[in-house]
Amino acid sequence: MLWRVRTTLPDRPGSLAALARHCGERSVNILGLQIFPGVSGVTDELVLRAPSAWRLADVAALVEDAGGRHVSVAACTEHALVDGPIQYLHALRRLADDPATVAALLGRLLDAEPVGAADADLDAVSDHLRVAVGPHRVTLRRTAPFTATEHARAVAFAEVAGELVGTPPAYDVPSADPEGTPEVRLATYADTPALMRMHDRCSADTVYKRYATPLTRLDERMARRLLLSGGGALVAGVGDEVVDAATVYVVEAGLAEVALVVEDGWQRRGLGS
């Protein structure tokens, strides 16, 4: 019986060896392994072959006894052993033949389910990921959290797939009064709530390209720091909403880093320039 297991192990020498030892002692063979580095620990995804009498609870108990946290287990087939880069290449080739399959293909690559409008009420009990692929908006959902590496893979896949589709992205993320005229001005403390709302409206790939991490939510403390720390910030406002924010951080004398995020519906309109 094959099982796909995902768990977070302590980021210290020997933690993976302890898991391997526990598997060997229980006649469980590790057939596949992916490692996703993180800040608070390392997420490992394993494909295990366990004795035929084993059930899901037995596999979970084995991993937890070896020090694993946030353990998720699901039965799988030999398809889980196919090399990851090969799966992505095959998916892009199939996408070129039928662009309408983009959601199903990306879902299979990330072991997730595409989300439709009828499934929106289930978002609270699962992690979700959103990317734009050409004219398509893809939302995926699964029980196990998406790692930063998987977000990066999804964004890279979406960029290449968008070129294959051959049309520019069509953003359907709600935007703040798309017919208004943005006013660029210095940011103030009062812009904190509007900056938080703007990030909620942005897609996962827009946020990832700005912060290089899957930032699920911008809290008030971080929003204030973006607006007021370092060399300050500029925002583009439409009414009471912010649709663009640029921050400046002094690195050393004569050098500064500028970071920019533009809400999806306002991209490619010259605000960044």
C-alpha cells in the first residue's frame, strides 16, 4: 500500500534520519521524498510503502512518533513517484493542446482541487492558492497548507502557461473603482486600513512577486511598518482605497531599495512608472 505523507520536522540535524529509522524498524519503505524549507521548520513530503494491513491512522502514528508535526496522510498510486519536473513539462505540453484544462492540470501537480463559485463556503476549512494563467483565474484548495516552494512553482507555471495560451492575463480580482483617477501622494498612518484592504484584493501571485513569500494576510503592524518605516512610502489612492504602494528602504549611504505592489486590476496602466 502506498501513502503520501506530509509533515513538518524540526530544522535540526538528524530529524529526517530519526524518521527514516522509525520507518525501517516498522518495515515501511521510503520511496519518494520532497523537502520544502520554511522559517519555523522543514516540511517533508514522503511516499511510503507500508505493510498491506496498515491503515491511515497507523501511518500517521508512525510519523508522529518520529517527531513529525502537522501530519497529513492520504493513499496514493505509483503516479506520486513520477519525477516532479517531468510532471510539470508534461502538463505544459497538454496545456498547449487544451488551455481549458489549466485548473485541472495545476490541481493535479499540487495535489489540490480546483475551486468553483459553489465551493466558496468551504474556504475557511482549507488552504487555498490563486494564480492568473492568461485569461483564466485558477483557485486551488486542499487540506494541507501550501508551502512557499509550491507557491513559487505555481506562479512560474502560470507565467509559462500564460505565454502558451497567448493572451494577456485578465484579472477578475475586485478592484477599487477601476474608472477613478488615482492620486499619488505621500503615505500616512491613516492609510493603514486601506493598504490592508488592498492586499486582501490582490491575487496570490501579485503578493508573492512583491514579498517573495505566500503572505496570506497583511496585518496592521506590518502595514504600518511598510507605510512609515525606512524612507517612507508613496501610495496611489482612488477615493478611500489604495491601489498601489511603493516603499523606500535605505540600505547604506547613497543606496536604497524600492519595492512596489500594484493591485491586479490596476496593473499595466502606468502606475508603476
